[in-house]
Amino acid sequence: MKFLNRSYWEKFLGLTHKAATKEDVMYMPIKKLGLGKEFNRQCKTMGFKTLHEVTLIEPMELVELDGFDYNWLSELVKFLNERQLLHLLQPLPGKSVR
């Protein structure tokens, strides 16, 4: 089965043959991450093409964006937590949450 073949997934996700770090997923197109259709639609509405772009927005600004809802946030948190990347969603040092 080609779905179990590592090279298939590397090609599908756009990975090269070099070892990928867990943070590489932050720079891949969101539509290639295997997240839900609604999550992808909401990311497009909010103008995000990668998860890295999501993490550049302060949490209080994020909740104000058109397209944001807590189901979307829940899916994002679950995805990042499963990859031990949830810390990337926190506010940047020196910027307090208002």
C-alpha cells in the first residue's frame, strides 16, 4: 500500500530526504497537514497559509479575527500538543496578554 510508504508521505508533505524536525510542520501549507476541512476553511478566511503565521499573532488578537472560533482553536491546540509544539502558541516574551 502506497499510503504506508514513507517516501509517499515525504513527497505528499513536500519533505526532502533530509531528516525533518518536528518544527518543520509549522512551515508546511496548512491544507497538507491533514486537519479538517472546516479548520482549513477558517484558516483561509483568517489569512493563514502556515501554522507559523498563526503563532505570529498574539492570542488576544487571534480571537478577534473573522473566522475564529473555539472549535478551530481546539483543533489547533490538539494538533500542536500531539507534536509537543503547543508552547509556540503562547505570547512572545515581553508581550503580556491583556
